[in-house]
Amino acid sequence: MTHQRRAVYALAALSAATFCYVTTEVLPIGLLTLIAPDLGRSRSEAGLLVTGYAVVVMIVALPLTRVTRRVPRRPLLAGTLGVFAAATTVSAFATSYEMLLAARLVSATTNGVFWAVVFPVAISMFPANVRGRIVARLSIGNALGPVLGVPLSTWLGGQAGWRAAFVAMATLGFVICVAVVLLLPSVTPQQSAGDNGSMPDPHRFVVLLVATILAVTGAMGAFTYMTVFLLDVSGFAAASLGMLLFVQGSFGVVGTWGVGRILDRFPLGVVLGLLGLITAAMLGLYGVGANKALTIPLLAVAGMSFSSLIAGIQHRIMQVAPSTTDMASASLSVAFNFGLAAGSLIGAGLLATAGVRVIPLFGGLLTAGAFVLLACHELSRRRRREHGTAGPDPERQPVGQPAGHARVP
């Protein structure tokens, strides 16, 4: 197997791993009505299987990434996938709620390390001038999780029981673990081409993390209760929800693929443009959400822009990482999970007090805040450069192709 083909296959295996992690993290949401009565718990207690997972990721992602910084990447990724698959297997055969929760929390400890290293490892296998495209290709697995993994797992759970869905994800995890061992090159952290930020900038890094929290809080606050909005505000029948969510998710996959073609040339512009799009879609849903004909394209734009935005932010965070890209990616994982938890909690509060119609307005205002924060920070930097108070600010990636690197797929 040539180096080029091996790198492409390894990228596909890593993308499948992201699909596996995203799907399994939110798997209990679609299976709540099956898990809760089987284990003798309420639906809210079953919901803690997702909330607790996110909290553990936020707590352990950075310290575990720091502890494992000197571990070679292939055994580290294979190890995280192996533990993930084993914990998911235990989840499938859990005889009590406590056992299921413990297995989920063990799986969560591998989540932060996985997301910290998977993107740096992927871009290290390809030329520096196509890192954005590689990030987008890898992110397709993320985008497929909600549109393919969760619905299929929910359907499987309804047909064969909730445990069957966990067995399927555990099996996939073990297969991907083997593929990583066989396909991933042996790379140490010090040898990785993606180990350090190409344009290290601590100020941009912090601003981008804050903008990520704002954007994810707003978007996930709206998406968590989108089915309620489509039923109560737009007036769609319950039978049409599956197709509507498929439209939202499928446009996210297409958008993630398309963004990869321009992300290397316009890394900041892509992030700002997608923040603008999702803001327009959210505010549009608030304004004309009662109109079914207008709601469908707005839903598609919202799904496309948010999934693509994740790839854009991931690429940008590795550009401006003030130290190593694994620690930067771990920080992004913490920010994302914080936004996810905050968005769902705030959305629940709004649903109970102001009603579901205002939730897209809340989401749009927060994504607009993220856009303004990033745009104003960049304008401020530009003004300082024009007045000679800031150094040069190269936005272009190196265009050379290091020897031994595979061509982009």
C-alpha cells in the first residue's frame, strides 16, 4: 500500500471514528423512552446520561490531553477507541442505571483526548496548504452523526431494544480501532506536522473560544427544541418531523464537504460568513417560522451553516493555537460541550417561561454576538497594524508540500 493511499484510508477511518463518537454521545436522547422504563428510572434521570457525559468531557479533556502529550499518536488513538468500544459494550449489557451511567462516564473520559488529537493527526498526513480541506473531510463524520447515526440507532432500538443500538456502536468502535492500528502511520507528537499552530496568537485564540461558546450555546439551544418549534409554531405534522430533520442534517453534510474547497484560502472569512448565515437563518425562523414554505429552506441553511461552522472553527483554532494543536483542540472540545450544555439548559428555561417561539431569536442573537466579537477583534487588529502598533499578520498558509506527505483526497 503506497503512502498516499494509506493516508487516504487512514483519514476515512478517523472520519468514521468521529461519526462513532458523535452518535454515541447523544445516543440516549433517541432511546430515552426505552431506557427509562427498562431500568426503572424517569426520563429526566435517563437524560443525565447525556448531560453527565458532557460534564465529564469538560472536566477531563484538558488535563488528560496534557498527561498524554508525549504518547505516540497511533497507540493513543487506538487506546481511546478501544476503551470507548469496551465501555459502550458494558453500556449495552448494563443491568442497572448506575452501571450504565458509570460506563457512559468512562466513555466520556476518552472523548476529550480523542477530539484533542484526531485533527492534528489527520492534518499531519497531508500537505500544509490543504489542512482546511482535510479538516472538512474529517468533519463529515461529525455531520453524518445526527443525520444518519442517531436516526438509525433510534430505529434499531425501536426494533430490537435499546441495547442493540449500543451493541452496534460498540462493534463499529472495535472495527475502527483495528483499522486505526493497521492504517495510521507511526507518528510521535514531536514529528507531527500539525503539532504547532501555524499563526500562533493567544488573543485570537481566546476570542475564538469565547465566540465558539456563544455560537454553540445559541445554535444548540435552538436545535435542541427545533422539533417542538416545528410542531407548535410552524404547524407541521408529527409524521413529517423525520424528513425535516433529515433535510437539516443532509444540508449540513453537503455544506461541510463544500466548505473544504475554500477553507484554506479564506479561513477567517469562512467562519464569519457561516456565522452570518446561521444568524440570518435563526432570526428568519423567529420572524417567519409560522410559514411552512419559508421554514424549510431556513432550516436547511441553519443545518448547513452550523455543521460547516464546526469545521471552520476547528481549522481556525489550530491556526492560531498559541502552543500545540492538541491542547488547542482540547480547549475547543471543552468550549463546545459547555455551549451544548448551556444552550440546552437556557432553551429549557425559555421553553417553560417565554415559549418555544423565542428560542430561535435567542439563538440568533447569540450567534450574532459571536460574529460581532470576531469581526470587531479583527478590525481592531487591522487598525493597529495600519498605525504601526502591531506586527505583521500573515493569513496565508505555507504552500509547500513536505516530502512524504500524501496528496489531498
